[in-house]
Amino acid sequence: MLRLLEAVRYYKAIDPKLATRLVDEFDAALRRISLFPHGCKPISPKLRQCSLKVFPYVVIYAVAGNEIIIVALANTHRKPGYWKDRLA
């Protein structure tokens, strides 16, 4: 995930502990999604979002049968829906 790597680099430049915490929060979000795939906020008929607790990011994903497809790690401070071109 390119966006995750960019975010990690950004926070690492500020404080390496922030970068580690971001990765930990992202991993926790993925665990929540895998345990409760339909438990996060729906944002369209096919997509849901799982918010990170401290950082301004959401994991956008789809549930397709037994699979979970991560569409984006979206920064909530950017223009809404900037990641939608990835759906094509």
C-alpha cells in the first residue's frame, strides 16, 4: 500500500514512535475488519470504511463473499472521494 508507506515516512520524519503507532493502528483496523467485515460504516452499497483511532485516516474496503478487498487508505483531511479513481 503506497499510501501507507507515504504516511509512515511522513510520521517517521516527525517522530519514529508516531510511525510505529500508525502501523499498529492500521493493523488493528485490519483485524477489526477481518473479525467484523460488516461492522464498519457503509459509505456506498458495496464499500465500507474503518476509521483509525488517532490518525486522520480511514481504510476503505469491500466485502466480496469470503474476501475483503482493501481499496484505499484515505486521509480524511483531503478532498472527499479523491481515491475513487482506484475503483476502475
